[in-house]
Amino acid sequence: MIEPSTVRFASAGIYAVSAVVLLALARRKPADLRRYCYPFVAVVAVAGVGIASWGAGIGTFEVGTGTLEAGQLLTDYVAYPFLFGFAAFVAGVSRRYVGGIVAITVVMRVGYDFAEVFAGPLATAGTLGILAGYVTLVGLFFGPVASAAARQAPERELFYKKTRNLALFAFGVLIAWAMLQIAGLFDQFTATVTLEYLDLLLRVGFAGFVFANVETLAAEAGSGGDAGTDTGLSASHTAAGTGAD
């Protein structure tokens, strides 16, 4: 059977090639749009470095009853908050709102680590943090964030809806994978291959989608603003934190 390290090295190679291709595509975009593209190039490049170090066994350390991988932590804690934060940015919400959504995503990722390396109440709290965080994100993205997007130009609102749906669907599938993996239903090889496949789709696929639609960010926002969204964030973010506790 193919070793997990071999799968990860192959994945790292795909990330490296993808980063080069995305960089070339970004340079072909108008100058005012490149600032939206370069962060995705960086996310993909960081993923390549992180997965390569994971495959090489660099940065493995024991926590609780399990182990954590520095390479995996690097790629996940960079990519997941950024992708959800970008989706909120496309809607035109305030920086505080974007920051709150990023924080909820981080709580979810921390919850996975707790569920993975601890047992008993801590593991349960981690699992609840993942589920509560995801439900909160769904409520935010289909509620107040969608309302803010409706005040943008029609092209940008449509871009937001596509970005939101892609992020939530891909992350929902990833959460389902995490629950199965925590339950021990995957062998090592299957877990490695499926995770790398899902992460490639979420990082490289998401980047490709944004590159194909980034011109819509030049559309002028419609009248109105998102002044009423911060209050909604406070209540929703509090709910997420309660679930994680």
C-alpha cells in the first residue's frame, strides 16, 4: 500500500504547480484586482510547504492522547479562516464582522484539534464547537451577511452567493469527514487520500473559482450599508462561543 507520506508529497507537488499557475494568472489580471488574487496564491503556496513538511514528519508533537502536525496546523489555520473571511468580505460587511467570522472559523478548527487529541469532556466540547460553529456560520451567511450583500451591485451579490455556497458546502463535507475520522472509520491510507483530495478542492478549487469571478469585485456597491450587522454578529458570535465551551 502507498505510504501516507508519499500521498502528501504528491499533494505538495500539486500545490506547488498550482501556486505557480495561479501567480501567472494573477499577473494577467488588472492591477486593481491583483490584490484580491495574491492572497490565494499565498494560501496555496503555504499549503504546499505545510503538506511537504507533514509528509517529511517535521513538526510532529504529542498532545493529550494523540499527536498534532505542525504542517497541518499551518495550512488549516491559514486557509480556513481566510476562505470564510473572504466570503464575508465579498458581501461588503464591516471589518469587525469579517473578523468575527474568522474567529468562529478558528474556534471550529480548535474544536477539531480537541476532539482529535483529547478524550472525555474535552473531546465532546471540541465536537460541539465544530457543530455549533458551523450552524452559526450558516445562520450568519444566509442571514445578516446575505442582507449586506443584497445592498451591493447585483454582480457582486451573485458572486457572494456562489462564494458562500461553495465555502459552506466544501466545509460541510470536510466536517463530515472529520466526524468519520474521529470515530475511527477510516484506515490510515483512506484518511490521507480523502483529506488531501478535499483540501485540494477547498484551496485550489476555491482559488480558481475566485480568479474566474474576481472582476465582479470592481462593481460599485449599491446604496445602503452594513451598519446593522455588527449587532447581529455579537449575538451570533456569543452563541458560537457558548457552543464551543
